[in-house]
Amino acid sequence: MADRYEQSMMDNLYWWGVPTLFRCPNTGPEGQDIALAGVPHSAGNGTTERDQHLGPRALRHVSAVQRRVHSLFQIDPWSSARIADVGDVPFPRANDNEDCIERITAFYRDIDAAGARPVSVGGDHSITGGIVQALGRGELAGGQPVSFLHLDAHTDVFTKVAHFLGAKKSAAHWGAYLADQGQVDPTRSMQIGLRGHPRSLDWLQPSYDYGYNIVTMREFRQRGLADVVAQTREVLGDRPVYITFDLDCLDPTIAPGVSNLEPGEKGFDIDEAVGILHAARGLNIVGGDVVCMMPTKDSPNNITALTAAAVMFEMISMIAENVARA
């Protein structure tokens, strides 16, 4: 029988044991503060880059080697909050995007009803639409629309056509249809890091039309982290906050295994991205997701999966810190 130090070493080996997210117990959301979930969905991207459904499995593979404590926050999130891996959303009709989005919503309504705050790994960015259809105006949000803290190279407020290569509630549409449904308040939301891939000079206009607060990558470089964080905290305020993190907001040298890479303009480095995430520290975070990982394009050292897990750890730690303070 291993003692607790030996067990701790074993638990930090990614190739040993059952690969739940961050070695959390695999159980339902009832009685949990935080529900970790996988959303292995890729039919909402509408392109040939469909391996995003392999993201949850890739992150489970490496998540055991992530930090167990947060040195900046001075907390152990795993003991500060009750956290479980609630499994993956099932998709028996995985190639039917619209069916999948509704199954995501049903899955997360159960999580919302249980009072557990979900932190998820996708999957393409269409999963955010399915999740927030459940959380917007839900129990965790106190009946209010959520405010987005959205880090991305793209707006995902695509209103020029009604679908993206056949997918209606697509990875490019959720920022618009959630606002139309009243599930999100764009005027109290932030879109940060936008830098491409423009096909027209008015590519940002739909986001402006909806009232989103936009900070392009170029503007971020001009203003600096502290100024953008201050704006973000003012905009989000006391609202229920949902964080959605598209890995393509990072520079491709940091996260090469993502869909829709955006070369030509430097993306965030990891410290900048984490600094922006920390703008939500202490706010009412109702959930978050990390999306658009493509493990089949990742480096052999799994750097994109490891980076995605690190981002997920930051979200978990901020929510756990709130739980510990409650």
C-alpha cells in the first residue's frame, strides 16, 4: 500500500490510472460545487477540421500532470470545493449539429438544476451556444442573462448568412442567437483578442451592432493588460459571468493544435491570456469552457492539450476560491 506521498506521485502520472479530468471522481453533478464535463462535438464548425471532438479525451489524457494548488490564489481547489468529472455529453447523432446543440442544452440544464458550476472542454465553439441556452436565465444565473468574458481570434457573431456550411447554431453563430434569445447581455460582455480572419472590412460590425464591448488584438497591444482588465471588471460588474476561451486567441506558437489558426498577427502569450481571465476573479462565475483543440494537429509533447488544461485549471481555481469564501 502506497503512503500518501507515494500516492501523490502516482496521481501525477498521466499514463497511470483512470483518466478522469484532473483525477476528479466520476459522478453526477448532484452535491457538487463544480462539474467538469467533456463536450466531444465538432459538427458545428462546418469545415473539414472536424477532429475537435477528440479534445476532451486529449485533455483527460494529460490533466493529471496539472498543478494541484494555485500558488497565486494560495488555495488547493480540490479541497476548497467539491469537484467531479460528470463525463461527456452523449451524441448518438454526432453529425447532426442542431440535434447535438439541443442535447448539450438538456445535459447542462441538469447541471444547472443541481447547482454545480460547469467547466467544460470541447469540442468546437458551437458548444458554448448549447451550454448557455441552459445557463442563461437559469438557476445559477439567478434568472438573469449571462455576461460573456470571451477570448477569441473571431467574433462568432456571424449574421451575414443563416448557417455556416449547413450548421445553423454553428461555431460562428452562437454570439448572435444567444443575444437574440435573451440568454446573454452583449452590452455587459467583453470580446477580447479579435484579430482575424476577416473576409470583409466590416467583419466586426455585427458584434458592434449587438453592443458587445470589443478589444481587438491590435487595441490590446496599444492599451496593455492592466487597462483592458480594468475595463473588463467594470463591464462585467455584478453580473453572472460565463467565460469562453477559444484556444485560437493564443499565438500559434503556444497552441498549434487548434482549428482555424490565425497566423500573421501575434496572439496572446499564456501570461497575457491568464491575466485577462483573472479579470473575473471574485466575480459571479457561473461556468466556463475551453474550445477548439485539435489533438491530431498537436505537437508530440501535447503542448496544446497541456495549455488547454492549464486554462481550465484557472477557471476551476477562480470558482473554487469563490466557494471557499462563501
